[in-house]
Amino acid sequence: MLGYSDRINHALSFAAKHRGLATPGFDPGAIAQPANLAIILTRYGCDHVTVEAGILHHVLEECHPNQQPTMERKIGDKFGTIVLGVARQAAEPKYDRYGEERPWQVYKRDHLSQLATAEPRAVDICVADEIHRCGSVLAALRRLGVEYLRTVSSAGSDQAIWWYCSLLEVLEARPEWTRREMLDELRSLSTDLVRSLRHNEEDL
């Protein structure tokens, strides 16, 4: 297998362009997120379709509903319908049809329903995304301290407990999803994260 992939390079460039790279105040972490996700997927031996879809699913998550058809057409034209289909299944349904962000727990519940039937490559992307999210929040808590808790996590400890317990339950009920090493890493990180959230919220 070759180390360089023009398609993955193209996907990263496309994601950077469409995630507001030139927007004032844009979070640099949002640029790094797709690259981190690609690294995690690659470490677990995922194929190019999964890596490309993982990079691009963030673009779909953040796309305004009015722009969704155009964006999906662009992704389909540039990367193929299979990549588009996997990315679509992996994307969280954050926005309603008016472009307003839905309540956190509402769209998380819908995402769990998606993952219960999504193809395994979309599940790979979701788990890799959560591995990155857990690791990033844990690192920020350790580096920046409790006062930065709300800047790195939008969910409180009760919500985090509900989310990770529910997510692990859905994943464990998918015997055809075979990347159990990813599940083990997510379980370990999410346990540490919930413990840290509980401890730090007591100090707030």
C-alpha cells in the first residue's frame, strides 16, 4: 500500500475549504479534526472510502439545509456516490429544515437510531470521531483546568453519561460490526471522560 493518497489529500483540502477556513474567529481545531479522524481510521486499518467519508461527513454535518443538495452533489461528483452515502450515514442530524440547530439530546437520539442500522463503515467513522472527541476533551481538561470545562464540552456529566452508555449499547448490539478494538478504546476513553466531568463539575 502506498503512503500518499491524492483522494485523501483532495478530501482534506475540500473539507478545509468548506468548513470556513477564511472565516474570522474560525476554530483551528475544526481544521485539525478531519485529519485526526483520518489518522485514527487509518490506524485501525479502514479503507480509503471510509477515510474519505470520515473527512467529508463533517462538511455535511455543518451544511445549512438549503445548501445540502448542492453540497451532496459536489461530494458525489468529486468522490463518488459510495463515499457520499457513507458520509451521509455518519453525519449527525444537527439542524432542522429551517437551519436552526436542534437541541443536543434530540439530535443525539436521532443519531443513535441512524447508527443502529448504518453500514459498518459509517459506524467506524462515528466511533473514530468519538475517540478523537473524548481524547481532545480529556487533554484540554488536564492542560487547561476545570475553568475551561464548558469551552471544551457542550454536554454536562449527566448528558455525557447518557450519551456514552447509549452509544456503547447500540454498538454492542451490532455483531456484524467487527472493529471491537475501536470499541474497547472508546469505552476506556469515555469512562475516563465521564469520571473527569463528574469530578470537575463538583469543583465548579
